[in-house]
Amino acid sequence: MSTMNDFAALAVSIVGWVGAAASLGAYAMVTQRRIEPDSLLFQGLNIGGATALAVSASVNAAWPSAVANVVWVAIGVQGLLSVKRAVIARRARAAASRLARDLRHPVGLHRPMRVRRPAGPEGPAASRRPAAAPRSGRSRRPARRTGAGTRDGRLTGSVVHDLGTPGLTEKLVRV
């Protein structure tokens, strides 16, 4: 029976040391700015460490330490709920922003539609702009981007390069 009590005492002692290491590690990482005080990792380490220390202190009848760690757990849970509310609010703002953007620019209508001019008194050909003379060599116009963007230096959209030669265009497709 004494062996079981020795094992239980050792297990409780190990739990207490792990709790102390977790709490001190969380504090050290926040102090060194490796993690943020409102991060889930910090709150989780604080709650876990304080819980382990409270269990160890209560088994050893160190009631002031046990009560202090129970209060520390309550503070950590309140901080965890605060982080959760902030994450929910941030996600709600992002969703509202996406919805507002989609209402301003419905799918397929991101660019204004070209409106054809009505035919003038001389007929439809008179209302058109005169045709530009063909150019020789490379175009001096920059590449026209069609929904393209970059992510980590890679192309994420398609780019159409006008090389100035009739019928010769180069398309890079989406990655």
C-alpha cells in the first residue's frame, strides 16, 4: 500500500511541476514577445498550468496556493472567452465586408458594361471611332491584367500580353 501512495505522491508532484513549467513558460514567451498575450496558446498554457498547480496544491493541502490557482484558472477562462469573442467579431466583420463588396459588384459585373452608341444619321459606321492604323514591332502598351494578382511572387490570375502583331497574343493561365 505504501508503494501506491508513493506513486500517487510522485504523480501529483510531476503534475505540479508540469503546471509550473507551463505557467512560467507562457509568461516567459509573452515577456520575450514570442507569443501575444491575447493568443489561444498563451491562454491555454495559463489555464492548463494553473489547473495542474491547483490539483497539486489541493492534494498537498496547500490551500492558499490551491485557491490562488483556481482564481488564476477563472481569469484564464475569462481571457479565453475574450479571445473567442474577438475572433468571432473579426470573422463577422470580414463576412460583412465580403457581402458589401459582393453587393456593390455582383458576380460577372465587376467591370462596367460597354454601351453601344446609337447609329447616327449617316448610319452605324459613322458613329464608330475610326480604326487605328496597324502598328509595327512590339506594343508600347503595358500588359493588360484580367483579374490577376500575385501571391508569393507567383501569378494567380491570367495576363494577356499584346505583342503588337495581329493575332499573336500570349496567355498565362491561372496557377
